[in-house]
Amino acid sequence: MSNTAAMAAEDPHDTRRRVMAIVGSSSGNLVEWFDFYAYAFTALYFSSAFFGFIKNAEPTTQLLYSSAVFAIGFLMRPIGGWLFGWIADRYGRKNSMMISVLMMCAGSLAISLLPTYATAGILAPILLLLCRMVQGLSVGGEYGTSATYMSEVALAGRRGFFGSFQYVTLIGGQLLASAVIVILELLFSDEEMRAWGWRIPFVVGACAAVVAFYLRRSLHETSSAETCARKEAGSLVGLLRRHPRPFLTVIGYTAGGSLIFYTFTTYMQKYLVNTAHMAKETANVTMTAVLFTYMCMQPLFGALSDRIGRKWSMMLFGGLATLCTVPLLTAIGSVESPLSAYFLVVAALAIVSFYTSISGLVKAEMFPAEVRALGVGLSYAIANALFGGSAEAVALAFKDAGHETWFFWYVTAMCAIAFLTALTMLANRPTYLAGEGTE
């Protein structure tokens, strides 16, 4: 009997114990994403410091280079998804989560100490790239393992609600990164932020990761010794040979889900500055308010999925995103007030919430325990690396070429694919987590 099953046998209504397990695992998830997004939110300040070899470059061009480094970090995610998925399925979810948060700590601390181009020349952006690759490897492993862990400790019939807290902490990390930037902007001048202020969030993230590590040490293990000892445990060959349909299903709807998520969160700050011509400080405050609202939406949409079923949530996401992306991005690009921007971006993220609130749960339900972390982490990481991580770089490239609206249609097309995937493939998906409620 697995530890999860044992917990259920001891007391099927032990909500407090399960909530504490969710909190413990979520702490590391929050820190991982805080560190990861600290890069995205500070890029406006440090891009010129690391890419000084681009003479007389426009701000958009420098941001394009920093966004390319951000995207390359995503390319490490499939490797992280495979490595940490193998560790989680073979040696336990807890061990995998502790290792991943320590790696994120190391990457974040290293970035805070990096020399700039003026000091180290071309070595500076190379070192930045290496640090981002370490962080990408860590985050690639974090998602699959934490999604698996949360789904295994959640109460049957309320898994949508409990599973939504993965994105609560993911967005919470993004929100905290944005909030730290807002505070720093109030305390320091633009020149100070560009000179050294941008380093502070990375130091904060590294310290918080140490705290998360100790919280994760207290977690119970949900994977049993029997499951870990199975021949197929953590096997990539076994995953692809025996479970190709769910693997491709996750890639299909993650492509559109990740792309639109990063469009309206990470990239939106730059979009408001570069396209809507909003002041950086105003854009940061606006996005902080947006992210807080978005975070609060997740449990509501997760609970809704427990009532209407995962398939309907995924179909609503894909259909509404396909219809509304172009009008929303067009309207946001011409806003004249922060309040208007707030309501438009929140409207977009309400649509995205149909996906993000149950994203990890839907994937975890598709795979058996012996390959669950690997199946969730690797399939998600591949789609996320190709489409989510490249969102900023693609958007800025279209803008730099004078065809910004092409990006709007690109996001729309990928969301249409997510809709078709939900429509045709989720109907008969296997559900391996026992005791699931409404489908």
C-alpha cells in the first residue's frame, strides 16, 4: 500500500494533514518560481549591463537578447523533467523536490554575484546563460514532481481545489518577485537599480530557498517502496512505449496553455511598457495587482472543475482563448489608464485560469504512479520549452520586425490546438488516481 493510500485508510477526512503537506511542497514551488521570475522582471534593468557589446542598440533589441537567454533556460526544462522525474519515480517525490530547490538556490545566488560586461566582457553574458540553464534544469524538475505530489495527497472529489494551489504558489512566486521590484523602485533611483539594485531579488530568492529546503525535509513520502522498485519506475522507454497517448495529449494542450500564460504574465509587463507606452513603475504596480487577483482565482476555478469536470474546464479554456486573444491584446496595447489595463489583463487571465487551476492535476491523472512524475514533468517541459519559454522572444522579434500583431494570431492558433486536443483526446483519457470525483 502506498503512503497516500495509507493516509486515506487512517483517516479519509484528515484535511488538516493533507493541507499541511500541500503547504510544505508549495513552499519550494513558490521559491522556485520567485527565483525564475526575478530574472524576467529585472531584465528591464540589467539587459544593458550584460549585453553592452550591442553598440547603440534600442531597448527592445537589448530586451530581445535577455529574453533569448530566458528562453534558453526553458530549453533545459526537458532535461530537468526527465532527470527529476526519474529521481521522483525511482527514489521518491520528497528527494526530488529537495534537490531541485537547492539547485535553484545555487543558480539564483550565482546570478546575484555575476560580473557585468563592463567588468568581464563577453564572459558576463556567457555566465548569465549558464546560471539560467541551471535554473531551467531545476524548474523543469520542479513542476512534474510537485504536481504529482499535490495530486497524490489531495482529497478525492476535491482534487481540483487542492491541485489549484500549485499555480497559487507558482503565481505567488511571480507576484512576490513583482512586489519586490516595486518596493526596490520606491527605494532606489533608476540609476541605482541598473547599477546594482537588480541583484537584490536574486539574493532574497537564494535565502528563501534554504527555508523551503528545510520545510520539504518534513514532508511525508507519497511513493511506496513497492512502486519505486518496479522495473518501469522512472523508465523513459517504458513511458513512451506504454503511455504515448497521454504523453502527446499533455504536449498538445500545454503548448497553448503555457504560451498564453507567459504572454499575459511575464511578457505583459514589457508589453505595457513597449507597446502601451506605460511607465515601468506603473506597469509593475499594475501587474502586481493583476497577479494577486489571478492568484486568488485559482482555487475558485479548481473547485469549479470538481463540479463540471476537467474536460469542460479545458474546453472552456481553449475555446474562449481562441476567440478572445486577439481582441484582448489589441485593446491592452492601446490602453490609456492603468485601471483599464488591469481589467483587460484580468479578463484574459480568467480565461487562462480554466487551464492553470487544474493543469498539474489533469496531467497527473493520466499516468500510473511508477511513471507519473516523469510523464507529467517531461511532457510538460517539452511543450513549455518550445512554446512557453519562447513567448517573450517571439513577441519581441515580431515587434522588432514591425509585425507585432502576428504574435497575437500565433497565440490564437496554439490555443485552438489546445481546444481541439481537449475536444478529441481528453474524452477517453485514463484516470489512474483512485477515488476521483466528477469527470
